Amino acid sequence: MAGTQAVPIPISEVREGDYGTKVAAVEPGGAEFIPLTERHGRPLNLFWTWTSPNFEFATVFVGVLPMFFGETFTQAALAIVLGSALGSISLGVLSARGPRHGVPQMILSRISFGRFGNILPAGVNALVAGVGWFAVNSVSGTLALSALTGWHEVPCLLLITLVQIAVAFFGHNLVHAFERLAFPLLALVFVVVSVILLGESHPSALNGGGGGIGGFLLTLGATFGYAAGWNPYAADYTRYLKQNENSRSVALWAGAGVFVSCVLLELAGTAAATLVVPNGLWDTDPTAGFIYHITPWLGDVTLVCIAIGAVCANALNVYSGAMSFMALGIKIPLTARRALVAVVFGIAGFLLAWSGLSDAGSKYNNFLLVIAYWIGPWLGVFFTDQFLRRGRNVEPLLFGRKHNPISGVIAMAAAMAISIPLFSNQTDFTGYLAKRHPALGDLTFEAGFVLAAAIYWLLFTILPRSLGQGAAEGAQASVDVTAAEAATA
């Protein structure tokens, strides 16, 4: 790849190596800027990149939650559409920034949090994505494979884990290719299954057992949390697109992929919850509960797709978990540093999934409810900062070592410290206000978002510039280099 390019960031932070469009090659580097000569792909690809990972059982189980929250079918459907829409819109907005800046989402987070303050959101996401989500999805894939083959659960978990790590190890291009190849089968099977379950469902079975507005807000929080759980990954999968790519197309296809898949499978989960299954099955083996009323042969195909969907989801989880870890600023002097970090996260996720094979349903429930607890405050800071810095040149802040404001980390930490003890409402912990006013449901995300945005706006405005806003943005000289020079920088 010869040619001259304008690299609008320090040369030392350009991703090294020759990668291009190769699929069967390990993506080099870590979380650095992607050279302009390495840019490829098109926005349409984002639709299946974000659809396939949601064609899996964790998405279905989000739709089962209203069964525990005492809602009617109509209330559940409305919460599912609204929550998924909000999470998908925010994903689209974040995705649109990837092509312009050419860096992962957690490097973009440095603009508002600074290099050191960004350790909070990047560290949390590394654990939640690379370990937490990996374990959740591995369990569903394992249960599906075990039910299909009759094998013991541990060998099934090991097989699922190896495939997931392999896809993430090779990196960006193979992740996109795998999601595209899996899309036709997953879409066909899950659309058919969803139509069957919706047709056989008994909406009156969810007759609103006292959930009221509180139950509605619990489902809204869970559905938003699930869709928004992808938000900290957004730019990871758009940073290879050409710098002048149409931002609206990027946002549209990324957001549509999450919205369509989440709404379809969550409604299917709600429909399945209206059908009678053996007592306790949703708690002990939720995948079996989902296919209980489906024709056996189609149920077997569905189990295969649940296992494939788990791989699709965890390929992204491990890849983005590694990206978030690299965004912490820890220097690993190896070309394959991202790939090696992905392996480490995969092993940790395997161990956590192993411990979660029993009582999978209730553990799903708790995990899905707490996802939004940190994402809400992070989004509050990120979007407020984006508004306050509109029209400014923020490129120097991505890798600037002197950019260390404290406003972002204080706002996020304070919002979490206030919202979780007051508004959290799930089985392991109920907040002060949620306990005394159950009708509130779980307002942790909403409260965290608003509090973080307000606190950040205040600190951004009143603190000295170095503490509130960080290093000064300004004119930045582009450096003309050849692709070869960038690769060796």
C-alpha cells in the first residue's frame, strides 16, 4: 500500500502493520489510529454486524423478564420497543464518530474523561464486555449445545469458548465476515420461530400482576440496558470506514441492526413467556423453556442457532473487551498485543461462565438489569461533552498525555454513587427509594444519566480549564507520511 496520507494525530499513535481487507490474518496493533490507506468497508455491513450478535438467547431472555415484573403483554411490548429504540439511537450516534476519528470507542472516551480518568469507563467496560457478557452468552450457547447433543455442559462450554476466542483473536475483518456469514441462517430461523411463538402466544396470560409503572420501568431499563450494552463498542466497528463516509448512513445501519434484532427476539421471548412450561424451567434451563412449544426438528435447528448466535455476540465482546483494555494506556510492546489480550479475556470469561452454568435464568436477570447502571452515567458525560465541545478540534485530546481533566470521572463516579444506592431495584440489592416506593421500578439509568450530565456540565464550566476541560483544543498540524512510514512509527 503505497501513497501519501495526512495523519491528523501524532505519528507515534498510528496503528502499525499491513492489514487491509485480509480476513485470515491477525489484525496488528492495539487501539491506535487506523491509517487512511487501511480504510475499507461500507455502512451497510454494519446492519448484519449488529444484527447477528443479537440473534442469540440473551436477547430472547430480555423479553422473558416481564413475566417476573407483573406487566401486561401490551406494556411489555411498548417497553421493549421504546427501550430498544433509545439504546439503538445512542449506538448509531456513537458509531458515526468512528470513521472521522479512526479510533475505538474507549479512546474517544478520553475526550471527556482524559487519559487517566478514562481508566474508570474503559476498565469497567473491559471487565463487563470481555468477561461479564462473554460469560452470559457462553452459558446460553453451552446450554443450547448440550441440549442438542446430549453432551456434558463443560465440554460444550469449552468448544463454544474456543470458537469465540478464535474469531476475536484474528480481529476486525474476521469479526465482520463471521457476522455476515451467520446472518442469513440466524435471520431465517429466528424470524420463523418468532412468528410461530407470537401466533401461539396467549397475551392475556400476562395480565399485569401488580407491576404497574414500576414493572414497566424495570422492563424499559432492562431493554435499554441490553441495547445500550453495545454502546461502548460502537466506534470499534466503524473506525476502519473511510474518513469521509456518510455519517447518517453509518448511524442508520448500525442502529437499525440493533433495533430490529432486539425488538424481534425480545417480543418472541415475551410470547414464549405466555405459554405454559414445566415449573422452574425458565430458571434452570431457559433455552429449553424457549423451544418447549416448537416442533422438535425446528427446536433443534433453533438450538444450533442459539449456539452460533452466542459466538456472534462473544466475538464482539472479546474483541471490544480487548480494545477497552488497550485504551487504558498500558503499553505492550508486541505487534499482536490486541490478539493476546483477547485470549486472556476469553479464558477469564470461560471460568466465570463455568461458575454460572447453574441457575442461569436468575443470573441473566440480575446481570441484564445492572448493565445500564454504569452506561447511563458514562453516556451522560460523553454526550454532554460532545455538546459542549461542538465545533472544536478534539483530535489532539485523543492521545495527548497532558489532557487529564477530572470533571468526567467525578461526574460519572458521583452519579453512580448516588443513583445506585437510591434507585437500584433487582434481586441482590434494592435501593433506598426503590424499597420505600416500589412503584418507581428501577430508575437507576435515568437518574445516573441526568446526574452525570448535570454534574459534568457544572464542573466543565466552573473548574479551571486544565481540570474542567483539560488540554486546550486547537489547530493541529497534519503530518504527511507514506503508509510504510506510518506502519513503522
